[in-house]
Amino acid sequence: MTIWLWIALTASLLAWILVGYPWPICVIAVLPLLAPLRGLLRGSRYTYAWATLFAIPYLAFTVTELLVNPQARWVAAMSLLLVFAWFCTMILFLRASRVHRG
């Protein structure tokens, strides 16, 4: 599920081209999301832990655009939903795969 949301989030960031953002900016916005991909595919808890931090700037960007850019509200809403879902699935994975010490 996390990988599918990562793919959808990446596509939604590229969809900003449709509301007038230059394509190089959209591509640059996607590049940081490539960093955790290998660890996410392998199911690495360490990668899931630090990849949650990658979601925060995207959350801030989409909330800002949702509030101040009327032309981009539909893309901002879609991106906000996807980045929040991606963040939540990573947290759920970390909770479900936690090692119990006792």
C-alpha cells in the first residue's frame, strides 16, 4: 500500500504542471522522493522511519497551495490527501512491525 501511495504521490506532484507550474520545478519536487524508494521496496524499518520526515515539507506545501492558490486547489487537495495517506501508512507499518522487547 505504501508503494502504491508513493507512486500516486509522485504522479500528483507531476500533475502540478497542469495548473501552470513549470515542469522542471515539478521534476525537482519529485527527486527527493526517490531517496527512500529502495528501502521502502525492501521493507526496511529504518527507511520507513526517516522517510516519514520527507512527508512534512510536502504537507506544508500542499496546505499552503490549498489555502492561497485557487487555480491549484484540486491538485493541492489531491496531493494533500495522498501525502497524508502515505505518511499514515508508513507510521502504521512502523507500528505493526515493531519488535517487542520483554
